[in-house]
Amino acid sequence: MRKLSIKMRVTLWFTLLMIILVILMYWFMQFISKTLVEKDAKETLVQIVDQNMDEVELDDGEFEIDDDFVYVYNGVYSVIYKNDGTTLSGLFPSGVTTDEAFHEGEVREISVEGEKYFLYDRMVNLLGMETMWVRGVIMANSNAGITNSLLQIVLIALLFLVLCAALGGYRIAKWSFEPIEQINRAANEISDGKDLSKRIDLGEGEDEIHRLAKTFNHMFCRLETSFDGEKQFVADASHELRTPTTVILAQCDFALEYVETPEEYRESLEVIDRQAKRMSHIIGELLTVTRLDRGIEKANFENIDLSEFIVLLCEEYRNNPDQNIAFSYDIEPDIHANVDCNMINRLLVNLISNAYQYGKEDGWIRLELRQRNGTITLSVRDNGIGIAKEDQEKIWRRFYQANTSRSGNGNGSTGLGLSMVKQIAQIHGGDVLVESELGKGSTFTFTFPNDFKAAA
Ligand code: ADP
């Protein structure tokens, strides 16, 4: 049974159900018709015997059976007996003998050679004459002929109906399951050809199968985006790593071929060192982003005094004499929050480093921390070069660098920083947004709930 298709199984179950219903219906009809036929037989028997009883009479003191007495009529056989049981007149059908005692006005059931009969007696008391009896007998199913023929016709009609229902049911099941076949075909094509751009097209509709197809399409869409993202990520990562690798190889070739003095060797080694550090930095960032993505790097949430934690970090920047950009902060005290300290540190370092990197000579950076209605807002504002409108959405993508002149090879830029910031914000149940104007500066705002509980 399990090897059969669902439409075949549905059809078989449906047909079986129809057959059971037909059998029950036929049985019920037989029962009803038998009851009606027997009731009719009893009524005919009583009516004819009662009529016959009136035809036994006295005429001028003489016992007489009127001509209207019917011995055989409508399946009823009537016989007149004396009180001692001897037959006066009439005959029963062959094989039927009755030596039953007389019972006035009572229809009884007897069985003769396996057949069921009804028996009915009426007593005739004529003045001055001895008591006589009129006994009638009728076969219980004497009028069943037409009903039986009708039942047979009904049975054939019902069987024909079952056949039509089975064929129709199979067509309906096939038609109903066709969209599932389509879903199946599309899913197979996708898995065979690994073509995630394929979609299931069932046309318009809101039924369960259309909803299932929509869910599948949504899933394919997400898979496609996710695979494309992976492919893009691998391509971008290879591209980013190729640049320093090429420089290192070229520098090695150059040193081996042309360099002669220790100073020249030193210079070459310094180039190689810079590029190797850059590679190491990119690989480190790649690992972090991937770990955050895959959930390998688990957040270690703890309730800390966030204000104090950020003040300490800001102090390091404020006391940094290498920068000619003024760093200031305004931190609301006593803000406690459930956070992963390492991640928050990484997020802030990224935002502040960017503010420095894309800042202006003698510019400023300002960091603010606020809490309103259970939401913590941390913003890093600068009056740097700003970000063009069309880039503001793209800067969150991995490896995207809006301003390549500033994020050149030497300064540790990878284009991964902001995508990491976004991940950390989301891990804390919040988000990070940017407001920026080209040439005027940018504000990155990270908002999150202070009592965020990460899912286990
Ligand atoms: P990168 O390593 O290049 O800094 P990020 O992901 O941190 O990568 O930033 C992506 C891009 O967003 C940067 O290349 C830069 O163009 C832009 N950007 C980020 N922060 C700022 C900022 N404070 N001011 C102007 N541009 C910024």
C-alpha cells in the first residue's frame, strides 16, 4: 500500500468507503422492503379471511358458503374447518399442512419446509350450528417479487455509481495532486541542476497548495541569497588576500633578483612585513565575521555598568596624543546592561577607528550614551568626510569600501568592520544605523534593549 501513490491510495480508500456504504444501504433497503412486504402480506391475509368469514352463512336455516367466498386470492389460501379440525371446504398450497390449534383473530407465523407463512383463523358461529373456522394462509414473501427485482436494479445502479465515483475520484485526486507534482518536479530540477534561481509557478491562488508553493519559493529565495552571499564572500575574501600575497611575492622576487645592500634588504623585508600583517589582519577579521555568522563565537552576556565600561575606553582615546582629531564624550552615568563586553568593545573600536580614519584634519569625534524607556542609545558622531547617500546602504556589506582613497591597503581597512558592527548589534537584540552627509560628517547610532536576553 505504501508503494502506491497518494492519489491511488485516496481513490482506493474512497472506493472502499463507497462500497461499504452501498452494502449498508442495500442491507437496509432489503430489511425495510422485507418488513413492508410481510406487513402487506399480513394485512391482505386478515382482510381476505375476514371477508370470507362473512360469506359463510345460514340460508333458510341451511349452512351455505356464498359464491363470493374466495379460496385462493392475492396469495391467500382459505379453508373452512369444522371445530374438530376436519376440512369442510378449501385447499392449502401443496406441501402446506396445518394441524395448528385454532386461535381466534390472531396472525401467527409458521414455517413449512424452511418457508415462512402466516396463519389466521376466524371463528364462525351460526345459530344452531356447530362452531366452524375459516383459516387463511399466506406465504410471508408472497408479494416480494417486484420489490426483489427493484432491489436488484438498485444494486446494479449503486455498483455503477461506485464505479463512476472511483473513476471520478481518481480524476479529481490526480487533478488535485497535480500542483504537488509540479512542486516535486521543480524541487527535483533545483536539486539535480543545482539551479536555485528556479521557482514553482502555480499561478494565482490562496489554497493550501499555493501557500506551500509560496513557502517553497520563499525558501529557495533565501537559499539562493545565502548561497550567492557565500560565493560573493569567498570571491571577495580571495580578492582581498590576493593583493598582499601578490605584493609579497613580487617583493620576494625583486629582493632575490636585484637587492644587494642590507638597507635594500631591510626595505624589502619591511614591505613584506606590512603586507603579511595586513593579511593576518584580514584573516583575523574574516574569522571573526564567520564565527559571528555561524554562531561559533557565543556571546557571553553579563550585566555590567556600561557607563563605566565605556568611560574607560573613551579615556584611552582622549589621551591619545597621536591624533589631531579632538575626542570627547558625554556618558549618562549608571546605565546597566546585559552585554558581551568583548563584542561591545569591538563594536566601539570599529566605529571610533572609522571616525578617525574618515575624519578631517583638526576635526572632532563625539561619543554619547543615553538610556530612555529601557532602550540604550550609543552614538559615535564625527565631522569627517561623510558618506554619499547611495553608499549609506552598501557600507554594511562585507568588503564594501565607499572611500577607497582613505581605506587603502596600508591602514588596516578591510571593509569588514561595519558588517561586524551590524552583527554585534543584532546579537544584542538591537540595530545600528547611519546618518551622514557628504563633506559634513556621520553619526552611527547603536540602539538595544538594556535587559536583552539572548536565546539559549
Ligand atoms: P573599512 O575597513 O573600509 O573601514 P568598514 O566596514 O568599517 O570598512 O566601513 C565601510 C566603509 O564605510 C568604509 O570603507 C568607508 O567608506 C565608510 N565609512 C565607515 N565609517 C565611516 C565614517 N565615520 N565616515 C565616513 N565613511 C565611513
